[in-house]
Amino acid sequence: MKAKFVGFLKDEAGQGMTEYGLIIALIAVVVIGALTLMGGNIKALLTTAAGSIK
């Protein structure tokens, strides 16, 4: 049992995928934060663009 547990701790097969998942999660947090901060500016820009199309 102890040997299986030690072998499990040394196994690094899923390490790369976990790191990519963490990087994607960090990028998502940054994008959501940026959109939250600039949401008003983006809305005004799209409203102006929609008004000029009409």
C-alpha cells in the first residue's frame, strides 16, 4: 500500500495538463476583470457604432 502511494506521488503524467488549465483560468480571470473595468467604454463605443449604422 505504501509503495502504491509513493508511486502515485511520483507520477507526473497529468502535470502538464494541470499547468495549462491553471494558465487558462488565470487568463480568463484577467479578461473578465478587464471587461468589467472597461465595460462602460465598450458599451458606449458599440452604441455609437450602432447609431451610425441606422
